[in-house]
Amino acid sequence: MSVLHKSEIARFREQQALEEEAMRLAFSGFAITARHDFIAARMQRGGERILQLIAEGKHEEAQVLMNSENWGVEEAVEKKSESDA
């Protein structure tokens, strides 16, 4: 709130207007989305990596990936791109 308010009522009205605008944008504004097949493919790669680690006997590493939010998919992509370079 960059404007100095003359009263608590003015501050409340501005806050209410900002919240209404945020709600309107949430329902009709742009949203970042991904196609379902891209998401499924990424999770498939993550699952395959976890199964590979288990097969290699690296159970602790597999457990860490399973507990991560994205199954370490981005980390594996970064490592692969570094090794390709």
C-alpha cells in the first residue's frame, strides 16, 4: 500500500478492492499449466530412476528421491545435460 491513508476506512476499502481484484484474476487470469502427458512422462522417468536405484542396491538414494517433491526428475535432467556437454 503505497498511498498514505487518511483513515482506517480508506485503508480497508483499498485492501478490499485489492482482494477483489486478486480473486477476479484468479478466476479469469492466465494460469501456468502443463499437458497431462508431459506430467505423466516426467513422473514415469522419475519412477524408472527410483527403480533403477533400488535394483542397484542404492536404497537410501531411492528413498531420498521418493520423499522429494518431484522425485528428483529435474536433478536427473540437469546431470544428463551436463554429461552430454
